Amino acid sequence: MNVVLLVAYLSLTALNLLDSNGDKQFLTAPDYLVMQNNEIVFSLDINRILSNVTASTEVNTSYTGDNLTNTLKGSHDAIEEVLSLLRFVYLNISYVDGMIGCVIRPSTFMRRQPASSSVYPSMYDEIRDALTNPSAKTDYTNSFRLLYVLRYTPTNVGRVCNDLHQVLVGSYAYNALGDFRPSSWSSHSGGLKAYGEALAGMNLNDENVSNVVTSITNQYTPEEISNLIQGLNL
């Protein structure tokens, strides 16, 4: 089962990476695989994204309100870049889930077990739980371990990015990761963006800096952010 899942997932993802934004233009920006110097390269610059996201925790009193706003914009745009990739991965996993669901059902494992058997209902429930519940403790759980990793990794990283998006601009980027759509910085008016704009042209003081940094690090430390996003470094 793991081999079927892995081959299906990697094959579908590899094909879609050629045109990840769906514009029918292969290997061109903003696809994740692009042509560069006649070579195919992965275009997501993790180090740049990390730098932009964590920059907003390095604000100091040398900043003006305008500097702060520009820094926050960089963090917002970097988070949305990560979320775009996560949405792409998440949807591919959902497609594979659907494929697996059509092929691998409890009945597939139970063809040799007559439905009239007294153990049939419990076996069916155990296999169903193993497919859908990562906390299930059944004889089949380990067979589907890879499926859980593929399902939940983008969701977990996405939750952190979504929380940071809310801190930065006062709204969540999505309700369900598969429904995420990039938003422009100018479309937001809340969160730390509003705070920075209210300080336009002014020099930041210690209280301003503390408010910005603690607003972010009350959610996640820079190290936690870095470790999660670095996990996407393909």
C-alpha cells in the first residue's frame, strides 16, 4: 500500500510541478520548477523566505514607522509564498487520497473473510480507523503511516503561517488550506500593518518595538518559525 501511495503521489506532484500555478505555461515563473541557465531548478528560495519572515522580529529603535511597514510587508508576502506552495502540495495529497480511497478500501483487505463472520464488523472498523484516524491503535495503523505524514505536514506548517498572517495583517489567510488564495498587502488594514501605518514618519521607541516583537513571538518564536519552514526545503 505504501508503494502505491508513494508512486501515485510523487508521479502526480512531479507532473504538476511543471505547471504548479495552472497557467498552462510550463517551467516559467511563478511555477515552482523553472528554467534557469538551461537547467530546471526549484524556485522557492527558503533562505529568502526565512529571512523575510523573521525580519519582523528583529525590529529596533533605529526603525521608523515606514521601515516597520516595509518589513512587515516582506514577512506577509513571504508567508503567502509558503502558503501557495502548501496549498499546491495539500491539493495533490487530496487527489491521491481520493485515488487511494477508490482502490484501497476495507473490503480489499477482507475478500477472504466472509461477511457472515463474527469478526467482520470489527475488522472493517479497524481498517477504516487506520485509514482516517492517525491516533487509531489497530493492526493496520503502521501500513498507513506514510499517508498520515503526507496529509498532515502541510496542514501543520500552514497553521503556523496562518496564525502569523493574522498577527501581521489582522486576518487569517484561509479557512481551509485547499481554499487559500494569495492576497495583496494593500488589501489588508489590520494587525501590525495598521500599527506600523499609524507610526508613519515617526521613529520607533522601546515600547513600539516591544509591541511588535511580542505580538509575533507570543504566537511562535523565530526558531519555531524557521524550523517549520526549513522543513519545506526540498
